[in-house]
Amino acid sequence: MSVIYIKGGIVVDPTQGIDGEIMDIFVKDGKIVEESGAGKADTVIDAKGMTVVAGGIDIHAHIAGPKINAGRAMRPEDMKYARNKSGPLRCAMGRVLMTCPAIGYEYARMGYTTAIEPATPALYAIHTHEELDSIPMVDKAVLPLFGNWHLTFKFAAEGDIEKMKAFIAWAIERSKGFGVKVVNPGGVEAWKYGRNVHSLDERIPGFEATPAEVLSTLIKASIELNLPHKVHVHCNNLGVPGSAETTAETIKLAEKIGASKDGRESLHITHIQFNAYTGEKWRDMGSGAEELSKLVNRTPVTVDMGQPIFGHTTTMTADGPFEFALHKLFKSKWINKDVEIETGGGIVPITYRAKSPVNAVQWATGLEFGLLVDADKVVISTDYPNGGPFVEYPYIMTLLMSRKFREKEIEEKGVNSYIEKATSLPSLDVERTFYEIVKMTRSTPAKILGLENKGTLKVGADADITIYPFDCRNVSPEDYEVLLKGLRSVAYTIKDGEIVVKDGEIAKEVWGRTFWVNAVKGATQEIIEEDLNEVFRYYTVSRGNYGVREEWIRRPETIAIEE
Amino acid sequence: MTLIIKPKSEFEVCVEAEITPEIARNLEDAKNFKVYLGKEERRLEELFDLEFVDDREEKVILKGDFSRVKWIGREMKGGEIIVEGNVGMHLGAFMEGGRIVVKGNCDDWVGGMMKGGEIVVEGDTGNRVGCNYWGESEGMKGGRIVIKGNAGNYIGEKMVDGEIVVEGNAGDFVGSEMKGGKIVVRGKAGYTGWDMKGGVIEVGECELSPSFVKDAEGVWRGDVNVKGEGVVRILQD
């Protein structure tokens, strides 16, 4: 490990309240250190006139697991796009659905150093970890799916928080996961009978529980377990007009339960844009972002945007009924997946068109959330690959920072004028500052994930650093082109104290860590023994099929929760 | 100008060289044209001998064995490529205009998703002539492919427009999921017309999908399984 001095850069670090001060940063053995403890420099980076921030964190991107892999198989036409085909690096392909190396390289080139895969069936966790192990450059973690697991329903119906705690701890330990992901709670179970659930209080077919009970029990249990990242939810009724109401009800559930013990939020609503439509039919759909943003700002809830990008992409979620509806809508090819296990998902290729009123409203709604929710509560995401490729984050950042750029995009792309009626975007003159953008891509996701050594440049933090090739104090929203160019191609990315990207090109291939949470000490495991054995007596797979051993993971890092 | 290209040696791994007549415009550009030997990036002159003839044409002549060189004429828009020998996969893929003449045989994927121009093959071709690439919903959209010898399986899958003529025989699945355009096979073909939605196939002899109906004029129409309006004329009927 080497010692790096980053001299004279303009530092922005919201975790220390630093906004554009000229400072030196010292890196040793993969950590940020004091000048006195650094020793002799192996490399000195002259960062004069450049902006130094922590490495970016993607809180929600489907970068590994059975769905993206099936998506790749279903969309070979996406693989025509070669990102890297020669040289010492590995072949990197894919326009939206990228190969594992492409995912790692593109994150690094954008200055991102951590990414979370947010939806994996526990049974397939072993495959997900193998795929994560093939993604270079970034640290990663995986969230197993709980929202449609029969045992979840059982403990929710019984209202048994202790058993739910033990179950969460068991499942996360078995899948080497990081937290609790819930997708359309109860809806995917209903999908197994060709149906869906349409409200939080509808009974889940075959069980006594309702989606509201499932969510509340999971939130309470994860608060009591003290998980670093609390419940990560894809709400019911996603992607249909009227979904804003369901989202508001979900947020109110968390409000009733309250914040975590450490004061952080207790619920993360992911890709909220897809769940924020008003109206009754597609014809009168509108954006519920204004109301929802106000609600999010005053409740213990965080969100990520789920911003759609105009163009082709492939949707994939563990929400089977929603994907079926999409397939019917676009008459496109599709895959229905994982229904035989504790989840059930679908994959459908789609195109977001600026001229389509519905897509235009989606585009505007995502941006409204990015502009209206506190920067401490909203994270930039495209819900990769559902909204579009994550390589467009710099584009989203620029849209949020410059009203002029938004107006230009609306004009040039011919965004349907229905957004004037259905959303507040055209009249919003909010322009995010660079400081806020750094929050939304670094410190806020780190806080939501409970990763204390990420998203910060404090002494002792992981040396994951991005150096942008512009002076953030001098770039005005008028110069959106400079911004976009600088954000797209970083001057340096430093990962664990090594320079991995220089001038937008990969300088070195490195392998990140996989974080997982061991919470088995936080709950009495014995109390669910009987329930587990009972379920697996009638299940098509045995209990032994669940489980990823730590030694099977390239660089595992355990976050142990004591008590 | 005319550019004559000869391989310097036999290639152990495949070369990807998206050579179009455009590179014949300037000697320096042609020398530095990027090609790939396996995963190594090379300049054209490192792998091939280049010779320029200063004339008024925009033409590339490939001399020698190109059977391990892929993607020749990819996305070409005009001019002429003459191959005096055999050539590798993906000849004239996404081609929009101009003409390619092959004096020898071709590998698979001749004219994949081509939109215009003409490809003439004096020998045989492999499979998937004028087809869609994997996952795409539309194959060849225009232009003309003439094969004087025989062709392999899957000729004109998902073809939308244009013409494919095979003077010899063709393999199985001629015109599967075809939507428009015309395929002519003068000799014998295997399974023909599966899931055909539109367009015309003329074939000397073939094993037609049973889901076709013969009309009063003796022309087969189908594929009825997909409510298709394709036409198949069997010349030796």
C-alpha cells in the first residue's frame, strides 16, 4: 500500500461541513490519515483547481443476481455495444445491461466506489455473490428479499417481532446479505395465483397478514435488531396511476413506528418516482411528487429518485404482476422469473420516449423528487437498469444543478408539454448546489446504509476519493456543459488508497469488498427452529440449500452487530 | 483511390477489421486504421501489406486468405470491396450502400441486418445470410445479396425488405419469421416458411411448413399459425 498526497484541491465534504475549502488530503494504507501520520509520499497529486470529494455510493442498482443475468440472456442485442475490447482490461460490453467488468469500470470512471445490489432471492444469493465477485473496482453489498417469503407472512400475522428478528438475522447471515429488501409485500404472493394486492390493508391470499402488517413488523424488527440499513422498500401498486396514495400510506406506517434508535430514518423508499403517480387512469395521471416530498421531509423516511432516462432500457424487478402489466402494455418479449421461490419477478424491455405524455411525466417526477426532497434524504439513482443506465448519473446531477439545462433538455428532446399540467417541474427554479449534489451521492447514501467509513473524507475513513477536473466554486449553472463533461469524466478515482482511474481511463483493476451484516447475536435463533423445520418439511428445497459461506466470497467484510 | 490489402501472415486468432472503401481515401488514415487481433489493438499496416493505386475509384481489393478476418464492410455506405479469396464472418453487416464482390466462399452472417447496397458471392456462404442479430426483431431491411453457390441454414430470418438470391441450394429454415422482401432459392431448400408473416419466397424444391394453404393459382400462403400473409412459390410444383 502506498502513500498519496492530494495537494491543494478544493474539498467538499458535507460530513464535516466543508464546502469548497482548499485543503490537502493524505492517504495511507487505504485510509485517510492526518498529515503527521502519512509519512513520505509515493505519489503526489496536484489537485489545484480540481474538486476533491468522497467516492460515490449507489444505493440501488441491480448489478448482480438472477434477474440481470436473465435480462442479459433475453437481450443479446444490448451486447452489441462494446465499451472495452482490447488491452489489459477485460472485455466490457453492454449498452444498458452491462457485463460484470463493464459495471465495475463504468462506476470507477464516474467516480463511484460503492454499489448496492438491492434485490436477491435468498436462495440464489450464492449466484449473486459470484457475480458481485466478478465486478471489479467497487465495494458492494446485497439486500435479500423478504417481502413475499411465507415465513415473513407467518411472523407478521402473529405480530411476533422476536421471531421476525431471529428470521431476519438467520436469512441475512445465510445469504451474506446487508439488509432487508421488500418488494410489493404480498403482491408477489398473490401473483402466484395471477393476482396482485391493491392496498396496504388487503389480506394476502392464503395468509392472515396484510402488506401493512408485513411492513410494520419488518421495520420494527430491523430497528430492534439495530441493522445498519433499515427496511428498503419497493412499495405496493408500483407504476400505476394512484400509486402516490399507497406510497403516502407506506410512509405514514414508518412515521407511526418512528425513527431508529440512533435517530436515523427507519424506512428507505426506493425508486420513489415509479410510485408517485396521481390520477385514476393513464389519461389523467400526474405527479404526486410535491405532496410526497413534503411528507418525506417531515417523516423518518429516505428515498432514492429512480430517474428514468429517455431511450431504450430493460426493466427488471421482483414485482411479477407489475412486469406482466408492462409486457401487456408494450407487447414486448418478457421473462417471468423466480415465482417458484420466495419472490417472483419479471423482465421487460422498454423505451422511455420524451414525446410520450406518460414517460414525460415520469421523467419530470423523478427530477421533482431530486429537487424538492432535502438533500439529506434523497439519493440519486436510476434504479439501474429500470430507469436507464447508471452511467447517466452525471446527466441527472447536471439537470438538478441547472435550470437552464433542464429547459434546454425539455426544448431539444421535445418533452411532451403535458408535464406543464401534470407536474411542477417547468415552474421549479430550484437549483441544487454542488454541496447538495455531493450529499445526494456520497454522505446521504452512506448515512442511510450506516457505512460510517464511506461518503466522507474524515480521518480514518476509507480512502475512496473522487477528484473532478473543475473548480466547484466557479462553475455556475449557466455552464452546464462544463459541469456535465467534468462530472462524466473524473480526473482521478482513488479506491482503497490506490489510483484506479486517471483522466477518465482505468489505470488499475482492483477488487472491492463485499459487506455483510451478522446480526445473529441480536436475536435468539432457537425460537424459529421449529418454524423453519416445519416450512422446509413441505418446501421443494431444503434448508441446506440456503447458505453462502464466507470463504466463497472474494473479500468479505463482516459488520457484526453485538446485542 | 484503390487500396490493395494482403495479410502479412496466416492469422492464428481471428482479426476484427471493419474495413470499408472509405479508408481508401487517404494512405495515412488507412495505415493507422484500428483493427483487433484477438483482444490486441493493432494498426492495419501491422497486420496487412497495403498498396495504393491512385485512380478515381473508391475501392478496396482484398487479396489472399481473409477467412479469419471478420466484419469487413461493416456499415459501409458506398464504394466497392472486392475479395479475391475466402472471407470470414459478418461480411457487410449493417451495410447501407455500395457493393461487395467475393470471388471465394464466405463464413456465416453475410449481410446481417443490411439496409442497402449489394453483396455478390461467387462461392458458397455459411449460415444466417441477411439475418437479424441475436435478440433483434428485424433482419435485413434492404439491398440485395446474390449467392452463386450454396447457402447454409437460416437464410433471411426476420427479413423486412430487400432480396436474397441463392443460385444453388439452401439449408433449413429459409425465411423464418420473414416479414417482407423476397428470397429466391433456385435449387433445393430444407424447411421453409416457418412463422412467415409476409414477403415472397421462390424455391425450386423445399419442405414447406404444413401451416401453408394453397390458393386457386397454386401459390402457397401462410404461415396461418401466425396469421401470416407470406407467399411461397415452389417452382417445381
